[in-house]
Amino acid sequence: MRRKVIIDKIILCLDKISVYCGGCSYEDFRVNQQLIEACVFNLSQMGELANKIDTNFKELHGDIPWKKLYGLRNRIIHDYEGVNFSLIWEIIKEDLPKLKEQLAAIKDFEA
């Protein structure tokens, strides 16, 4: 899979999460099982996709948390100590908007 396609798919997951959580509070989030599952699924997909990016590209764009994306995927998939809803919410609200900007800036980069 070409890296642009992978990055576009990650951005699509980011967009879905943004739509799902638009106007939502943490209290709304933590009691809505469908919302949690939709967000967690997309976060795990993002991690899986990030792992498919070639190493050289990851090194060129080391400011993007590639390893953290895959690490979060592992925690979700393997349910290490259960999914921490407040951590997931913090990632959604604080980390994902910046990640989207970073990915949008490099998606057409060819190296």
C-alpha cells in the first residue's frame, strides 16, 4: 500500500472520530457504549495503518507519534488492563487534532 493511501485512511479514521464526538462531553462519551466502540475501533485501525508505513518515512517524520499509534492499537486489541475511557477521551480531544494537521501536511510528501 502506498504511504499516501495509508495516510489518507488514517485521516479518514480521524475524521470519523471527530464527527462521532462532535459536541460531545466526556460524560456523554463514557456512558455511550456504541460511541466508545466506534472510536476505539478507529483508533485501533489507525495504529494498524501506522505500522504499515515504511521505516524510512517514519524516520523522516519523527515528530509524528507512529510508535504511540501502534502501541495504543496493541493496548486496545489486547485489552491490557481494560480500556481507560478518560485516556481515550484525552487522546481524542487533545492529540488527534494535532495529528490530523501533521498528517495532512505530509501526505503528499514523496521521498
